[in-house]
Amino acid sequence: MDKLRVTGPCRLEGRVRISGAKNAVLPEMAAALLVEGPVTLENVPAVRDVLTMAKVLRHLGLRQVALEGSTLRAEDDGVREPEAPYDLVRTMRASILVLGPLLARCGRARVSLPGGCAIGARPIDLHIDALRRMGAAIDIEHGYVVASCGRLKGAEIEFPKVTVTGTENVMMAACLADGRTVLRNCALEPEIADLAAFLVACGARIEGAGTPTIVIDGVTRLRGTLHRVIPDRIEAGTFLMAAAITGGHVVIEACEPAHLSAVVALLKECGVPLTAGAGSIEVRPDGQLRAANVTTHPYPDFPTDLQAQYMALATRADGVSVITETVFENRFMHVGELRRMGARIVVRGQSAIVAGPAPLSGAPVMASDLRASACLVVAGLAAEGETVIDRIYHLDRGYERIETKLHALGARVERIK
């Protein structure tokens, strides 16, 4: 099992190019199940979750699902096998996104309940309830979602709580449904708008993606297309935290600053000098970091996927930072590992109270989930001595060549086989 050795402290310098968004490309790959003809996605990150989804699509009947560089190609071959088995999807929450497309295209689906990071319960009941409203018969049998329908029917659906994958799953299913589907209380993430842009390029009729209300008029078929995936705002935010904690001078390239407004605002409150340009953000060195409080919320507020990385930064800030997590109930598992490195953190309910600046020192630590692993890398960059991070297969799920990118910025980072 691979580990990552980070030797600190260091000061990052230079330019880093952000990869395509994992959380955008995964639903777009699932949406290829709806499409007749070849699909080409550009700016695709070569991360473990993308490779896993490619295996799922090949099992379901797509042919020529191949990632060459940052270009992924897939072509429909009848989607003859409407089952996504446990062995393929157990490591990836996003695998549930094949449920809506399979129902819409095949009229049936058998999808294993997914796995993924152990950061809290992420039930799929909102997906199931919405698809039932569209005419699907759905049961849970032996760990599988078993669903069938004739042609799905358009419906008016209001999600009782905001759900990103639920919005994506039902929006995809509605593209081939009979009639109009109106979705309310939708998630606002830019990845949803990017998925809609891909589907519209395939011939779907979608309005309002990126707003609370999305209207989809069903069509009879979708055609292949070429689409470029948006930049990964979470990777960009992670490098912003890494630059800030090291007092570095780094230009984050090929990103979308508009998708990071809440992150940029928080870092400015912390005293980090930032300049946003067209497709880039520059971080400049400047004195002592200041403590700042933050609460995670769905987009456009501060993302839960950057909470752990910010906690690492807060350990080096002057003062007390209160970090409140409202999205997932079990997303403080990195706290114990940061304490091993010398961090002063107390957890009270949904909040972590971080007293800084703490003199971090390198230590052997273990990643518990995708973003916690990134948090430990960020902390290791500022710590004195060696930090060896175990179980970095979590990191590989969502970050493309992170050790290579950090090394190019002057970090001493090494993958240990």
C-alpha cells in the first residue's frame, strides 16, 4: 500500500495547473449511458474514481471507454447489462449516478448500494423517492437497488433537502422521460451546471441548472458530443491552502475564480494576499496568518470538501478559529491525526476549536478519507521534519499527480511504494 512522505517545512513557489473536476466528470461519464453515439470528454483527471467509473461503464455495455492523457472517449454498445455489481462500486459513492440513466435508457437497473469515504451517512432515499414519482418501481434487495419502469414520466419534484447527486441523477433520468419534469430545491454546484451543459450539447432540453429550479423537457434520444470539463475547484482550493500555510508565492492556473468566491473571502479574512485573474489566482507571501471562523454549507458557501484543508491552515494562524461542519456528521476524523502533529484542537459537537499558531512536527499519520488525506499533506508542508501519510489510496481517488505538482513548486514530497 502506497504512502506519501512529506518533509517540511517548505515554502511553495511557482505555478500549478489545476486538473478537471472529478465531481463533474463522474456524472458526465454516467450520462454517457443515455447517449447514442460517441462521447468525448476533455480535461479529464486521471484519478482513481474516474478509472473506477470507466470499469463500471464497460461492464454496463459501453465500448471503447478509454482515458488517453486528459481525454476520455466512450461509445454506446446497447447498454446490455443494467447491473452495477458491488465489487465495482464499493469504493465510490458516485456509482449511484448510473441508476437514473440506466432506468431511463433500459427500463431497469440493479445497482449495488455504494461505498466511498467514511465521512457520514449519505442516504440515497431522495434519489429513490424522486424516481418513484416518475413512475419507477424500486426496492432494496440484498444490498442492491432494484428498479424497473416503462418509459419514465415527467413529474414535479421538490427535494426535501438539497442533494447534489440526487439533483444530478434525477436530471439525467428526466432527459429521456415522457413530458416535463420540474425539480425544485436543487443543488447549485457548478458541477451540476456543467453536467447540464454536456447534456444540452447532446440534445437534451434543460433550463435553470445552477439555480434552485431546473426544468427538463424529455426527448426521445440523445446524440454523442465533445465536451470540456470544468476545473476542479476543490483541487484549486487545496493548493490555495498549501500556498498560504507555507507563506508561498504561487499562481493557481486553469481554475475558475468565480467558483471559489467563498474560499477566497475566507483566506483574505485570514490575511492571505490573493489576486484573482482570468482563469487564475495568485497567492503572495505576507506575514502571520490570522484566525477566522467558518461554517460549511452547500455551494455557493464554503464547501465541506475544503473544511479539513482549512483546519490544517488554522493550526498555523494567530488566534482561535471555530470550524463548524453542517454537511456531514462524521467529518472530523482528521482531528486526531493533526493532534499527533502537535495541533491544538478541541471538538465540541459539530464544531472544532483550533488554537494557533501551533508548532507542527512531522509524524506518521493515517488518511481516513479523501479530503482528510489532503489536509495531512497541507499540514506536512508546514511541519518540522517528516510526515508519512498512510492509506493514500484515498488521496488518489481525487487528486491527479499531487506529489508531482507539489514537487514542481519546491515541496519535498515522495511516494513510497
